Amino acid sequence: MGVAEDAHNVKVLGSGEKTVVLGHGFGTDQSLWKHLVPHLVDEYRVVLYDNMGAGTTNPDYFDFERYASLEGYAYDLLAILEELQIQSCIFVGHSLSSMTGAIASIFRPDLFEKLIMIAASPRFINTDDYFGGFEKEDVDQLCNAIETNYKSWCSGFAPLVVGGDMDSVAVQEFSRTLFNMRPDIALSVFRTIFTFDLRHFLCRVTVPCHIVQSTKDLAVPLAVSEYLHQNLGGQSLVEVISTEGHLPQLSSPDITIPVILRHIRHDIGNE
């Protein structure tokens, strides 16, 4: 096992001519894809990995400077693909990882057949001419809450983001993976995500992008998926699904998994 594979808990499952790589978002780990993987392994080679900083990774490997921008995550993804000698893949990214995949595809478009972006956003903070869903003061308050009492913040944040009450399995699962993060790392990653502005990168993303968005997502307003569609540099399409929350593959798998599978199997124009 290579250095990147070991550090990111890489798992390779299934077999097939095409490779599907699955990247998770903030506060989760590769277990986020547990409802999707069984539907892929008979048809595809499937690669799962954990982002550095996830509770399942060694916190000593987390370089605060490297991961202060998404380029650090993109270089990790490229290192994994290189170690596994993957020459082309379908990349399915959730939230943070959807934008990680976009950046990686700018560096190495030859490695990505297409990107499937779930709950993706190039910027979370509003500007005069852009609606990202958050004011800077909102983000500052959330960061202060993380610093003050991380466990308490997790308990409040999880149901808001997932959608649902504390008793739901999806909320409990997200609470678990969120709480597994070391608090100082969680704060750093959260701050990186909520202060990045990747809008200027979008025109350089030339690989086909399939944008999948919940009807109601506290973190990503519907307007953001349309913004991505209008500003990406290559072919793209948007599918809005009748789900609530930022992690529909966890909270509404019956609706979400068939949609993801369709986008994996069918290219734009062949839907």
C-alpha cells in the first residue's frame, strides 16, 4: 500500500472496466457512501478514501497550512489516483469533495471522465451579486460556537444540516462522524470551506459535470446549482431531487441512490 493509500484509508472494491471514485464532505468519512457502494461493485471498480482531517484519519498527518485551501485536498486526490495507477475515473464528490474534484480536474483533466457533484457550492458567503446562503457574521458565529463547545455544536449542527430530528438514523450517523473529528481540525476545515471562493476557477473546469441538488438544503440554496451550471467551462446539467438536507445519500437513499447511479451510467446527452 502506498503512502497516500495508507494515510487516507483507501479501499478498492469490485471490478469493472470503469473506475468510480467516491469523495465525502466535511464532518463525514467514506461510510457516507454505504448505501451506494453495494449497487456499484458488480459493475465498477470502486475507490473509497477519507479526506485528511476526518475522524478516521491520523490527526498528526493534518497539515493546517496545506489544508487551508482546497488545493491541498485536490493534490491528495491526484496522489491517490497516481498510486492506484488510475488513468481515468468517474468522480462522485459530495460537498467539499465536489469542489476538490473540480480543482483536481483543472490540474489533470485527462484523469476525469466526468464529475458528479452532490450538494456542491463554489462559495458559501453572500456578496452583492451572488447568493451563497450565508452572511459572514453567520459563519463567524458558527466558528465561535465550535471553539466554545464542540460537542454541543455538533448536536445542534447535525439535525440542521441533515434535516430531521435528533432521533433519525441519518442525523445520528452524521453526529457520530462529525464528533469523531478533532475539534481544532474541525474548526480549521470548517473555516476553510466557509471562506473559500472558487467562482473564478469554474470556467477552467472543462470535464462534464452532473450537478445533483436537494430541493431544500440549508447549506446550498437552489440558486447555487444554477450558478454552477451557468459558469462551469464544459458541459453540465442540473438535477434537483425531491429531498431535504445536505446529505441526501444518507438521509433519503431511496430517492438519491437511483439518481446518482443514473448519472454514473449515463453521460450528458444520453440521459
